[in-house]
Amino acid sequence: MGNKMTKKIQNELHDSKEFLNALNWEDKEKYANFLAQTYYFVRHSTRLLCAAMAHFKDDRDTLFNRFKAHLQEEDAHEKIALSDLKKLGYSIDDFEESAFTRAFYETQYYRIQESKGISLLGYILYLEAIASFSQDVGERLYECYGKSKSQFVKIHVEEDPEHVEKAFASIDSLPESERNLVYRNFFDTSSLYKAVLNDVFFHGGLEFSMIA
Ligand SMILES: [Fe+2]
């Protein structure tokens, strides 16, 4: 991690990693619901990037280009989650999109409007950082289900960790008011993502289990 990353951010990422590692990834139905909720919010990633980019004028070319590159990286990632889900033997219709998942990504559309695109950096940064910290979860999934059913986690674990450092560096160069918006969104994203996972692993489940 970059030198300028504050202790608070390091602590938040550390806590998130511990939280992820403590989840029962070996429960197939929970893992399938994780993939379903992932599909439901990841399908908005490219749209969120476009919505944010539309606000960046030519004085924001660096950020515009960074988001454009990210847009290509994210292209069709939701389909990988969906494909893992199908290989596990489930259909997306087996799992409803949760209120937490909706709260997770819908917030971003509003904040993009309010912050003229900049706040999305906090959302991206959190998700990228968490992905690069998920090697232990990846190993458990490969062991339990095989790599062919763990492609979504696998491609994100293997992404270049320098990405995260670059993202932190681009935040440090922002004016303070914008930096604060980005960091607030970073911490809120962490809380909301944990709420999504908490619901998946401790409450949610198959559609039919609710009426059984
Ligand atoms: Fe992705």
C-alpha cells in the first residue's frame, strides 16, 4: 500500500479481510447467493463508470482516461459471476436481489450526481482493494468447488495489486473537499458491502426456502 494511506484506511481494509475470511464459503448455497448478489451489483459497474465519466471535463483527462481503462477491464465481469453460478447448478432466478445489494449500488448513482463523478473513486478503490486481499478466500473456493467454478474471484484476486496503489495516489492528488467525498464513499462502501455479505451468509438464501 502507498505511504500516504492513512492508518484508518488500513484498519478498515484489515477488518474487511478478517470479515471475508470468517465467512462460510464452503456452504454451497451461500456461495451461490454471493455470486448472485455479485452479479446484481457488478452489472452496474460499467454503467456507473460511464455516468461518472460524463461529468469529467477536459481538465479531468487523467481521471477520464483512468475510468475509461477501468471500463474496459470491467466489461462483462457480471457474466463471469453468472457463469460460475450456473456451473454450481443454480439459476439467477433462484436468488432475489437483496435490499442490501440495491442499497449498495443505487447509492452510487446519487453520489455520482452530487459529487460530479469523483466519489465513485471511493467505491472502486474499496472493491479493488478487497479483491486483491482475497487470496485466502480464493484458495478455499478452488479447494471446495474447483477453479472452473471460482472464476469471478480468481480473476479479481489475480489483478495487479499496483492498481490499488495507483488509485490511492490519484486520491491523494485531489483537493481536500473532493478527497473527503471519496473517502466517505470508501468507508460507506465498506459498511454496505459487509451488510450485503452479512445478509448472504447469515440470512438470505434460496427463493424457495422462504416459502418452504
Ligand atoms: Fe471486475
